[in-house]
Amino acid sequence: VKDVEDGGQPAPNTVYITPANRNLTIREGRFRLVEPAREALPKPSINLFFASLAAQMNDAAIGVILSGTGSDGASGVHAIKAAGGFTFAQEPATAKYSGMPQAAIDTGSVDWILPPERIGQEIALIARTQGVIPLEQQPEAEPATLKKLLAKVRQRTRIDFTGYKEATLWRRIGRRLATNHVVNLDEYLSLIAEKPDELDKLAKDILISVTAFFRDRDAFAGLAAAVGRIVADKKPGEEIRVWVPGCATGEEAYSIAILFAEHLGAHLDQYRLQIFATDIDLDAMATARRALFPASSLADLDPRQVRKYFVAHGDRYELVKSLRELVIFARQDLAQDPPFLRLDLISCRNVLIYFRGELQARILTVFQYGLRPGGHLFLGRSESVLHQESLFEAV
């Protein structure tokens, strides 16, 4: 058992303790100690470490939340699961302090809820089965079985994943195989015949994504300039219409609400601002509607914005009612349902990257149809309008 040292490499059979008043990340296989922000957040925060672990290790990351007070770790386990890793929480009834395990469980991103003595056994099983399935060979090896599996998912959940990139699908399917300790698709289909609710879990795993307030600060600075142009073209009483498809747990939609509130200030209620936030995942939207976020998820916000737009409830923060009421949540399947119309802005970030080229092209056409002439489309860092370049120009 030893203290973490900046720049050190993790070694086997070692428990590392983060020094007080430091945060820990992992980068390029080495520990990095960082000075924490001044806000009253947990120091050290396991969320920060788990997020960096997920970014570095992807589906090789495993996160475990044990007894502790507060909600630190909740967004971190979500990041690990979204990256394809595996997540555990201690069974709350066995914990001296159930706050942290329960907060993690409440995210819906915990794979196993177990007493501590069983967590090690389960991790050993994952380590033995992980890597048995050569996922990169699967698309050529079993296309008919994949088609059969996706048909079953669609029949049960009404979600059609055939337009998704196969690499994404195989990663998520491989994760479910490892979770269930089966080593091929035929075994997995037999399991589904016995436990049809596994199809719901697979669909949820395919849909899971990471979102955050003002994710990618530079991009949001560019969006702030676009919001300024949109507002400048509007007169009091006119409508401003925004659509956030693939809204997940709502942070992106609420970030945009904050941007408009910053630009319009005291005049916000003089405009008919509507932000339509849609997703195919009803559980994620239920979380979004509550607009109650752990303190750690506000770490990238300006402290002034936290004070102005959020109300503290213990170690959680609720968005103020005036901004919550600007956002309307609805279930929508981007591939099948009609778009919203007369839009000034569409913010669709880190959604298109999961789709094949044909589906990207179709959705970009839908976006262009929904936007007013001169309307703005805001994409993620790894996305572009490559498949429909003639419909848009970069600003």
C-alpha cells in the first residue's frame, strides 16, 4: 500500500492512495497528480480518475465503488461503462455508508451489485473470458447471426441498430458476452431465449454515451458566438427554436439553455425560446428531466454559473426552474421519426460517429430540412458533414 507519486507507473499487487487535496488522473500509462479546483467538490475525486481511466483503457477498464458518503464515483462509473468497461457497486445493505454505492447504482450504469467478497470473484471471471472472443473477426465470421440478433433487439425494443457501424455493435455485443460469461453469439442467443430482458440490456449498452456540461470548451466558445448571431437576428416576442437530438442525460441541452440565458440576461423571458431535447433512451431522459446533477459534474462550469443557475441539495445540484422549463424532452428515433422544423440551431454531438455513412447522409439531409435558412448545426469534435457537404458551409 503506497501513496501515488506523480509520473509513477501502476504496478501489480499494489493499492495506491491519492494524497490529500490532490486529484488523480492516468495519462499514457502514468499517474498524474493535479491541483484541484477551488469549488467544494470531493478531493480527491474518483470521478476524475475513472473518466481518465475510461479514456485511456476503453473496454479494459473496471470501476468498483465501495462504501462511502456522497455521490462521488457516479459519473465516473458511467464514463467507464460508456467506454465499454465493466462496473461494480457494493450491495448497499452491506456498506457502512451506502451513499456512494447507491448513487452509482442510480445512474443505471452499474453491471454488478454485489457484497465485496463476491466482487473479486466476478472480476477474475471477466479477466478469464475477456479476450477469448476475437471481435475484429466477428463481422466476417457471423453476419447472419448478427442480423438475427439485431432483428430480435428491434422486435423487443423497437430500436433498429442496422444503420450503426459494425465495429461499435461488436464492441458492445462483446461486452455483453463477457458480462454473461459466454464466448460466442450462438451461446448468447441461447441465453436470450431463456432471458429475453438481456435484449433490453444490450440495447441500453449500445445506446450509452458520455455527456457533460460544456463538453469541449473551445467548441462551446464557438457555439457562444453563433448564439450571439442568432439572438442578434431576433426581436422580442419572436421564437428561438433549438433541437438537441441524442440528448442523453441532458447536460448538453441545459448547457445551451445557459448560453442563451447568458446572452439574453434579464430579457430572456421576452423571447419564446424552446429547446427540444430528444433521445431513444427513456431512462436517460428520465434522469435529464430531473435536472439533478452530482457536484463533480459541474467541475467545468464557471463558479459564477453554478451559483446563478443551480440550487444545492447536499452534494447534488438542481438546475433552476426557469431554465428547466425551456427544455422539452421527447422520445425520438433519429433514423425513423420526422424532425422538428423552423430551427435556428441543431446540436447533435458525438452521435453521428456511431452511424454508417448512408445513415449519416440521411440524417444530415433531415437536419438541413429542419433548419431555417442560415440556421446552425453544431457537431462533435470527430464529426463532419462529409456525406452532405453541399448542404452546409463551415462557420
